[in-house]
Amino acid sequence: MSDIDVSAIDLVSPDLYRDGVPHERFTELRAEGAVHRHRPVEVLPGQGEVTFWSVVRHAEVQAANRDWETFTATESVTVAPSPAERQGHMLVSMDPPDHTRLRRLITAGFTPRMIQRLEEHVTARTERILDDVPADGRCDFVRDIAYLLPMHVIADIVGIPEEDRPWIFERTDITLRALDPASPLTLDDQRNAQIDLFTYAQQLTERKRAEPADDVWTLIAQAEIPTEDGSLTRLEGLELEMFFIILTIAGSETTRNALSQGLMALLERPEAVARLRAEPGLWHTATEEVIRWASPVLFFGRTATRDVELGGRHIAAGDRVVLWYPSANRDERAFEDPFRFDIGREPNPHVSFGGGGPHYCLGANLAKLEVQVLLSTLLRRFDVEATAPAAWAGGGPVHNVGVSIDHLPVALRAR
Ligand code: HEM
């Protein structure tokens, strides 16, 4: 035990996240215990104060993540609960059996077999993106490369026409960035971007109902889901709209961030790059390590449905609980030498895609494919050098993907 004042650590302060995840703070917290009471804080202006339990060790994050009956997602997965009218409308914030019905519907689009078929497609997209880098090789890896691959791949799967993509992904970006108090964007910008996306989702639904195609949005628009009383219902309104936002955000921001942090980790370790070039078979473990290292989702929130013991603390029914994934991914109890970026790490039980349970990331196989294909193709085709320090962005826990690399200037030289 150290003698830090746990109650003095404000994990939701945006200032703590200006240069990435504050790993020193989480390491201090893990040394003190698995679960800590966080003092009352206001996460977003006007939302009111919330107090919560911080779960910072691997075993307890996994246990709480898997026990959906004790730790319900329905009040929201952010730090503070959502307003009542917004609760339970998103896949991420539903519990079984409603969750199971909706999830089954789209799982068809994300099986390992489908992802296998996508491999060719992801490879072709990657080559095209790399063909388009400026002739002098100077570019921003985040904006010019990492942004494009997840955006096009998720848009291909969902069935968003190519010409609409920049417009949509500009708005998904705004919905996240506007929550950062340091951003010039306002909460009004955020609301307007969301309204645009909702309207687009409705139009896309109508289009797919009229002209079905071989894509996930046709599946969703046409699906008839059995309700509890056995009757069939179509997805409408807020559920559809929120689903569209979840798919576009979950499928793009997270993977972009894994790619950027992965490249940065590799550029800082030329010996790892040399090893991967000599032994491409290592990409499998290297990809998992990139995803552990980056841990792009900062946290997921839950609410206790009953009194329960977790990590030696008594959590009361109704208490908010926050699972900190980057902390669990650096837990000395679960990983040998967790602060070493080890491209051969095995086993690697990271919780970047969640700690297991019904909400385990639907896009995990897809995200791994994109990370492996893009980084391996980049390093096969180019020598890469960072030309300026990376710039971070995000307001921390104002939302689940609240800290990411915003710019990573690089020079690419064809090999
Ligand atoms: C490196 C990239 C990614 C990371 C780190 C990541 C992480 C996560 C995490 C932590 C969860 C919540 C797990 C839980 O509550 O137990 C989640 C859920 C989800 N992810 Fe991902 N994700 C990534 C990429 C993707 C991609 C490419 C998609 C594409 C569709 C995607 C779609 C989803 C969806 C739809 C859910 C909600 C599943 C549910 O509630 O049942 N994710 N992801």
C-alpha cells in the first residue's frame, strides 16, 4: 500500500487526459485496491453531480462485465446515467432478453466467416489509401490514412453510399469532439450533428426498405424482431437512429485510435519493426498487443441492481460503477511487465473489447483485421518516420472513446 489520497484523484477531469491515458494515476489506484469510491463530480455541464465506483483491476473489470444481471447497462454506459427517455434504446445499453434479440439480428453481418470474406476487401482498400499518399510522402497518419480505412469498411458493411461518407463521418466526429470542453465546438454543434445523423438514418432506412441490398442496414431496416409476447415488430424511431450512431462511431473512432497508437508504439521501437518484417507470422500477437496497448475504449458504465461485494468493497443497489479498460490492461496481476510493448506477448487476455459477457465487441474480428492489414501493409511498402510529436485530443470520460491521437505527422519513403 502506498499513502496516496485516493479521494483527491478526479478521474473525470479532462485535464488529466491531454497527453493520453493517465496511466500513473491508474497504477496508483490499482496498488491501493481493485475498486474505489469516486467523489461526486459533474461530467457534462448541466448533467448534475454523479458519484460512482471505479473498477481498476483486471479480474474485477472482467467479473463485473460478465455479470450483466448485477451490473445493468440500461441506465447508460457513460459515467452518469442518461435521462430516462433515452435509456435502453441502444444495443450497448440494453440487457438480455431485449439485447439478445437485437444483437442476434446483426451478428449475421459480423461472423468470422464474413470477416474472412472481408479480408480481400480490406486489403484492397488499404492499398488504395496508401497509393493516394502525397508524392513527397509527408502526411498526417491519423487524418490521411488511419481515418479512412475504418470509415470506408464500416460504411461498406452498413451500406452507406460512397458519396455520403465524408458528410456522415464529419458529423460523427463532431458528436464526440464537441463534448471536450477544450474544443471550440459547442453542445449545440453536437445536437445539430446528431439531428443530421438521425435524419440520415431515417432516409437510409426508407431507401433500404424500398431497394434492399446485401448490407447490414437492409438487414436492420427489414428485420422483424420477436417481442416478449411473441408478436413481431420492426425497429423504428430512436432505436434505429441510435443504432446508426453506434455503428458509425464504434466502427470508426476506436479502430482509428488503435491504428494511430499502434503505429506510434512501433515507430518508437525500430527493433520491433525489424522483427515484424523478418517474421510476418508475428503479426497475430502484435495485433493483439497493439489493441491492448491502445485500449481505445476508456471505460463502460453500469448500475448495480442489488447490493454486492466487488474487490472487497460493498456496492449498494443503484450505485453507478465504471469499468476502466486501459487500467485493467496494465494490471500487473494479469500481465507480465504490463508497461512493455511486446509484439510476441502470449497469453494476452486484454479487455480492450470488453471483459466478456453479452456486450463483447461485435466488431472485434473486424477491428483486428483492419489493424493487422493496414499496419503490415504500411510497413511492407514504406519506411516510416515521425516528423513531429503526436497531438492528443479528447476530454477524457466525457464519452467512452474520450482520448485519442488527433494528429501524427509522418514521412513515408517507398521501400
Ligand atoms: C479496436 C477497435 C475496437 C475496440 C477497442 C472496441 C471496443 C468495444 C468495447 C469495449 C465494447 C463494449 C463491450 C462490453 O460492454 O462488454 C464494444 C462494443 C461494441 N462494438 Fe466495438 N470496439 C472496436 C471496434 C469495433 C468495430 C470495428 C465495430 C464495427 C461494427 C464495433 C462495434 C461494436 C458494437 C456494435 C458494440 C456493442 C455490442 C453490444 O452492445 O452488444 N466495434 N466495442
